[in-house]
Amino acid sequence: MSETATQPSVLSFNEPEGLKARGTLIVIPGRGEQPAVYNRFGQRLAGDAYRVYVVGDPTVDAELVREQIEHAVDGTPTPVVLVGSDTGALFAAALVAEERLADVAGLILAGLPSPSGESNSDSSGEPSSESDPESNGSAADPWESELDARTTCPTHRGRISDQLVTRGALYREVPAELLERASLTQIEQPILGLHGQEDPISSLERARESILAAPRAEFVSIAGARHDVLNDQTHRTVAATTVLWLERLRADNDLALIAHAELHAEPAGANVA
């Protein structure tokens, strides 16, 4: 049976009963990922009254996934935001850049892939060995190396071990055609970039540079997080960051700040011990 024939159905997570949906998130998985990888993310955002749909892997069947997204967008609560992880982030950007999804109000791009061969570097300036399972110190167990590259969260590691990802898919070449189509400078909608500071698969610096080249973009790096930034140890912080951005998008298309952090300062002339 071909991979296309086994493409899973769309997962949906609804807002709590009695609450009006505050908007819709359409999550696009990365290379080799099943929609159920994003169960925890979907449940958490749905708990904040955002309706969430998780579609299939566009590297398996791009046309089917495009149709799934278009169906999800049709008549769903607004604003509609695409959330892409890994190659799903590139696919989301490509759809919007090509104006094939005019009803999308914004994008959240997590773990934006670099061109193949580029990854985070260690202090010596050489690519991290974690970006290649065969060169990793635990090469005797490539799956453990892949888990290390994905996440440090024991819960997430345990879940994705259960046939929710295609082993080795994370190291497949990023399609050059998708990189070319995902022209962020052509996207007028607001973009939130999320990236793990310890991501050994996608270059933090390249992702930051690419996303901030867009006309209306913000970039948030997550301390200690690996490539699966939506699902890593800090998934609560990532979900909270996402909700804060969504609330700003709902309130004002210019994303004016709602919460203003004010640091404590000692009164003038106060004694300092």
C-alpha cells in the first residue's frame, strides 16, 4: 500500500461546550508525522476556546493536504491561523505566499527547516553531530538519536515511539521546490516564528533571518527546546506564547500589545544594602 493511500484523516479538537470559538488553528505536521503527534497541542489550545484541526503530512500527499486545509477553512470560526511544523511550516508559507488561501489571518511557523545540510552549529562552528543519526555518539541506536533531536520531553518521547512518526523521515532532504515556494517576504499576514534554541535539525540563525525578513513577523526562541518545539519540555510556555499572540491578533490586526511587562525599580534615593 502506498504512503498516499495511508494518509490519515483530519483530527479535530473543539472548544469547550458552552463557549464560542475564538478562532481556528490548522496544524500542518512535519516530515513523517501523523496528526496524532499534535494531540497535546490541540487539546491545550482547544481548552482556550480555539478550534484546532490537524491535517496530514504534505510531503506524502500535498494535494490532499491542500484540500484538507481548504475544507477546514471553509466556514470555520475566524481568525484562521495556519500552524506549520518543520516542512509543514514551509507548506503553510507556500500556500499563503502564492495567495491560494486568502482567508488566512496569520501564520505560526515552528522549527522552520533549513536547506538540507544546514543545522545548528556547536561552539566550534561545525554542524552538530546530532543532525545526522549516523554520526551521533549513539549511532548504535539511530532511533534514540532521532528522539534526542526531536525532544527532551519524556512524555512526548514515549508517545512518538508508538508509530506516530516514520523513523528516519526527519533526515529526509527538504524539498528544494518547497523552500523556493515558501517566500516569506511575499506574505503580508502576521507571522509568529517559534524555534528551539537547541534545535539540531534546523538552524536557529537561518530560521530567525528568514522569518524576520517577512514584512510583519515576530520570532521567539525557546530555551532548551529541540526540533519539536510545539511538543518539547516547554510545551506549556510555547502554548502560552501562542495564545498571547492569538489574542493580540484577535483584538487588533496590528498586534498591539495587551500585556505590558513593567520591571520593579527602587524609588529614587532608596538605600542600597
